[in-house]
Amino acid sequence: MRWAAWRDTARDRVSAFPEFVPAATGARVGGRVLVAGVVLATAAACSTSVAGSPVATEIGPPSGAASAVQSLDDLGESGLLRYKGTLTSASGDPVEFDLAAASGGEVSGSLNVNGKAASVLVVERGTYLKAAAEFWATLSGVGNAENKGTAVADRWVKVPGVLIGVELADVFTPESMSQFLVVDTDKAEDAELPLAERKRTDLAGAKVFRVPLVKGAAYLAETAPHGVLKIELDSVGQSASTTVKKLSTTVADATGDLAKFYQDVAAAAGQLSAPVDVLNTVQESGHTFEGCDAAKCSIVVSFTNGTKAAVRVSVRGNWQGDSAPLGACEALAGPVAPGQAGSATCTLSSQEWVQFFAKANSVPGNHPYSVEWSTVVLAEAPDLTKVTALSKAAPADAKAKLTEGSHYVFAIGYGGKKVWKYGVTGKHWTDRADRQLAVCMGATRSVCRVDLVTATGDAGSAYGLLKQLVDAYRAAGGECPAGQWAGCAR
């Protein structure tokens, strides 16, 4: 049997990590234990005997700072978070948001920039917005915005984070957000006091604990496991061009809804087959009407690709005749090489056109018709392989007891076979799980251990299993594990 030990002089604890330990759950692959007490060891080369006598030590509750760090770890392990709040973009625009952000980087919801609303979808690190013309006309990052607003209105547009002054995935995904939340113990005089002994504050009519952060504050629920309810940050971001200021948002775990979230995202992402590239344009060189007869009418738009890459081009037209709408047309052209000329033929063949043409040829007088069109460059459609697979992912099999994958499902147990919490994290799961053992021990006043349930290759399967484990625990005992935040709706 192989052991390693360390001593925490503040509490005089020893942590022992045996190679094999009896499981705290029925699905252990490997485990670690946190043991309270003092060990005086002088081990011979081939002896497992331990000299001295064990000395009992009282297990105290975790400090407020330790509990706060635990709450932030819980947030980072969430499969899906919901946010509602405000921020100031790096461009200086006031932004309201209502978003759901998954651990895999997908985001969906809505933004309101400068008082104008837009739907948002983040897939495969690409940010896509869909909004009315007025949204684009007021967006400070869009050049020639007034003219482009009409061209891209009500279409999905691929936008770089710098355009809207925020990279949504860099801020709102659970792991990203948790990395910005650093507890500042220097600002809290009672940091070492257990949360139960600390002063409460009011938040929307509820009693909460306000925890100072290096760049703001987090508000934790009064009852265990003290989940994060609200976040305030002075600034947050990973680059100067997308660092937002004055972020204030409510937070709610929605891990239990992750499967439906991916199904909804996959359905919405199916509309991204031809997103607009708002940053690039082609130069129109002329237009003509062609083939206008009893069945149809076309407008041919000519243009030159002045960009440095081959582009696909979309031409959309809205037609009118005798001041009444006749319908719309759309034509795609390309790819057109850099510096080359191209054209697109946009043809209307609606029933309204057929009726208008018949009227124009049977009723005396003038019967004018017109078309208002826009010419835009299209971005590449995102690869939906991953999000489609996630929308169909089945929960991982706990009985498989796999030890390799991209996502690891673990359990922290105490007092024999009791479970304090289940968690999901990445390849360095042991580091993240082990650092939670001390809080588990303080909260339960018992020896705590970590067990790997299984590993899997995607987030959907991992969080699907976590939901099964939490639901089964609640069905058996009437409530979630005491330390459970992710996947436990309270």
C-alpha cells in the first residue's frame, strides 16, 4: 500500500491517499481520502507499522473564505448557467442581457444594446446575432451602420467579439466566469469566520452573504451549499478590445436543463447555413431588369470583389407593384475570387407578381413596379457536428468505470457511503476534487473522500449522468446531496 501525507499546521490535519480504498459509492474507479488527526510516522523500508498513538482532533466548520471558494468551484463545474443583468461593452455601449451559457462554450439568449434588441447564438466560438435594422444602425462598432442595417436586418450575422465589445464565451461560460471570481480575503475582516457567523445582507428580499472579490463581489445563498446568486465585477474579459466593465448579473444553475438546451441550440443553429459577414462588402457596378413576363421578373446585380479572399454573395430583393408588396427574392453567387467581377440574378415568381402582370396588361394606365435590394457577403456556416452530437448525447454509464476521457464525473463522500456532492470537470479532475475535501470535512464533521465514477468523451454524457445521480439521490432521500449545487434545483 502506497501513501502520501501532508500536514496543515493551522488545523493539524493529515491527508492520506491510499492506492486502493473501499468505495464511498457503488461506482468508484479510484479514490482519495481526507482524514482528521495527527500521525507520527517512522516507517521502515518494508514495514507498514506506525509508531506513536493517534490523537483525536476536533473538526471545525470551514472558514467563510473556504466556503466562498467552494461556491465558486461549484459554479465552475456547472454544465449550464443562466444570467440576467447589465454591462458596459468595451465599445462603451450599455448592454442588457438574458443568456444561457454551457460549459462547452455554447451561448444562447438575447442582448439589448443601446436600447435595441438582438437574438444571440454562440456556436463553435462563432458569435451570431439576429436583429432589426435599427439595432445595426446604432451599433458603434459597425462601419456605415445606417446603410448596413437595412441590408442585414432580420438575418443571422456573424460578428467578431470586437464588433460588439464583448466575447460572450470568454465571459459567461461556467469555467470562464469562475476564473474571474477571486476571493479577496484582505477586504473581509471576518474572512476566517464560518459563514454562519458572518453578517448577512439583503438581495431582492432574501438574506445572503456578500463576499468581496479582487474585482468586485459575489453574493452567496444563506443556506448550504451557498450557491452564487449574483455577481458584480468592475471589469472582465481576456483582451482589451473585449473587456467589459460594470458587469452586474444574477446567476442560476440550469445544469438539469442541459439536454434540452443543446436540442434547442442545435435547432436554432440549423438556420446558420448562410450567415452574413458584416465586416466585408463587395462593390456594386450596376443592375438590370431581365425576363419580366407573366410568370416572373428578375433583377441582375453586378459587383466586384474588392476583398482579399474569395467570397460568396447574397442578393435579396423586396418587390412592389402599384405601391403594393409583390414578394421577395434571393440569389446566391460565388465564390468570387479577389478582384474579380460577379453577378447574381434575383428572380420573383410569386402569385402576387402573376396577378400584377395580368392587371398591368388589362387595366389602362401606368403600373409601376420596383425592387429594393441588398447585396451582402456571406460568412462560412459553422460546423454543427459537435452541437448536433451533444443534442443527442445519452448519459454516460456509471458501470463502465472508464478512467480516460475529456470529462470526469466524480463523487465526494463522507461517513461511509454517504454522498456530499457529485461533480463534473476536465482532465485535472483530481486537483479540483481534492481541494474540496477540506470543506466537505468541515461541513460534515466527518472523514471525506473522492471517488471517480467514470470518464466520458463529451459534456452531454457527463452532465446527463450527473443529473441521473442527483435525481436518484433525491428520489431515495427526498433532497439533493448536502453539498450539491450543479444539477440540484432548490
